[in-house]
Amino acid sequence: MINTSDLNQFNVLHEIDITSLWGLFEHCAIRNLDKGDVLLSKGDVNHTMFFVLLGSLSVHLDSPDSEPVAFVEGGQTVGELSVIDAAPVSAYVVAAEPLRLMSVEEDTFWRLIHASHEFAANMLLLLVQRMRSTNKTVSQTTVQKKQFERDALFDRLTGLHNRRWLDKELPRIAQRSHFDNCPICVLMTDIDHFKHFNDTYGHLSGDKVLATVAKTLQKNVRPLDMVARYGGEEFIVILTNTDIHGAKIAAERIRKSVSEISLVLDSGDSPQVTISIGAAQFFPQNNSTMVIDRADEALYNAKNNGRNRVECWQK
């Protein structure tokens, strides 16, 4: 059995003379659940509003064992939405701990609505609060989604576009270039002796080098050119409206700028940083994979020929 003091904790009964409605409440069933018991299952039809008298419930979207997305504590209610709209339950509701509930069946619920203006107003306020909470959650989820999408396309260390972005965008950039009849070149860039640098100075210093080289690359290209981190210590520069001769000039400028970096590590050491660059031009019959392979082949030649130099792939 319950008494009026058990119901004073519920906001949905705020400013209501519970004794005036006691005839509707006194016959409501009391249920006890053990931890892990499922009160409501996703997809089921529900005709009951539950008042949580003691304990708490957890709400799960995918399964009763999935990560909970919300909790319903003592003094709160659950199940009223499916009573109102007669739609299937949208989530799993599980006892998070031993639980005591009062069950208000559908016919009693509507009698409460008709018998008490205050109960109807409180229920409307409850639904508005839940709607606002849902809208806030949707807004936060949208912001998070945009952040995740950005993180998926950018390298966190350098701030440059990453390999995923490159694989997606380079074919489109090349196609547009061919359509506009404008040449486009790719520079494959690699930091010389980077493994030895990491072994000597540590990975934190290596990260500093990567970030510094990335910034230098960005400073030495035009606004319409693009720079991406290809992976590890390799970067790719996409030079728009540039043939192989212009690409070699741009690559030499970039190589020289990197070699002039004044890098001071936390240890006080000032190692010189150099890069090797391989350049290749897109042609109508080429795809992006082929051009990257050619730029990589030119980079291989640059390294074999002494590093800190530029080589161009030739037909």
C-alpha cells in the first residue's frame, strides 16, 4: 500500500490536493523489481504510466545491456508518452537497482487528466521539459557530429587534411582540372632521416618537427593549393593550375624554406630539418592513384640521389 506522503515527491503532482484524487490512486498496483529486471521493452505496446517510488531505472536504446542514455530516479515517472500517443515504446527501461513502482493504468491516467486541471497542466509541463531536453540533446549531437566529421578529415597534430580527405577529394579535384583544361601537379614530400630524428630526440620532438614542417608547407603555397598529411612523415601538396615546370619551381621554394627552419628543441638542440620532394603531373589518361605513385617514384629518386632535393617524374 501507499499513502499520500509517497506521492508528494512527484513534480507531476505539484500543487495538487492528493486527497481529492486518492480514490483514483488507492487502487493502483504496486510493483517491485530486482536489479536488471526489464520494465519496458523497445517496440512493445504500453498502457501504463509508472511512478518511481524508490530506486532508479536506466534507459537503453539498442538493448537492455547497451550503455544507458538516461536514468529515471525516484520522484519521476516513465511510460506516459506511450500511454498518450499509443505508439510503441522507443527504448528499453531497466531497473538499475531494486525498485518500487506504482502502476497507473491507461483508464486511470485519463481519469486523472479529466479530474484535475493541475495534473493535466503538470503533465503538459513535463512533456515540454522532455521536448526541450530532447532538442538540446539533438543540438549537442549535431555539434558533436560536425566535430566528428571534421576530425575524420583532418589530422589533429598538424591541422592539415588527412589521407581520408585526400582519397576522397583528389579524384574530384583532378576531374575538375581536366574539365577546365588546367594542369595540376602533386608533390610527394618526405622529411629526411625522420626515424633517426625520433630515435635521437624522442617522439615529442618528432611531433614538433611534423607540426613545424606542416606550417611551413602551408605558408609556401598559394590559397588555391592544398596540403595534406599523407601518413607518418609524408605530406602531399596539390598544386592547381600548375604544370610540371611550375611544380618544380614551387617544390624548390618549399624545400629551401624547410631547410631554413630555425628549430630549437626543449633539450636546447637545434637540428637541421630537410625534406625530399617528388613531383608528378596529372594527364587526362591518369587517375589519382597513378599520379601519386609517380610522385612517390620521383621522391624515391630524390632520396637515392642524396636527399634534400627535388626530382620530377618524367614520361
